[in-house]
Amino acid sequence: MGLRDEKMLTNGEPEEAEEEEEDIVDPITVIREQCQQIEKCMAYRARLETCEERVTSRSNTQETCTEELFDFLHSRDHCVAHKLFNKLK
């Protein structure tokens, strides 16, 4: 069946399905966003951003922000772990 075989409404547009599927939101994404807003995570994120600014401002450096990134991710994921499993079925 081609596009021309679809049911058409009176205005000439194709008929949409009666029920649209809901977009399923991954609970971990929502919880990560919430956890990033707590004070402890924001402090680690500020340290990470400061490091990134310092590293990108230099043309020749071997410094990386790996430690700061891991600290931030650890803090955020620690918060997520306490909230996520309550949301799972």
C-alpha cells in the first residue's frame, strides 16, 4: 500500500492513528537532573567547570579534568542510587 491508499480526511490530510503512544521517560534521566541540583553535586560540578575552563584556556597542557569528572559523576550517581530503585517496578 502506498501513501495514496491511506484514509484521507475531508481536508485531504492523512488520518492520524486514534491513540498516540506516550513518550516513555527514563526515570534515571529525571533523577540525574534532580541530583545534579543538590548542593554537593553543584560544588563538584563547579570544580569540574573551573578545571575545564583552565584546561581549554591553555594551548599546551597535559592537565586533564578526569579527577574532577569522576568526583562529580560519583557524587551524582550516589544520589541517584538512593532514589532510583524506589522508582523501578
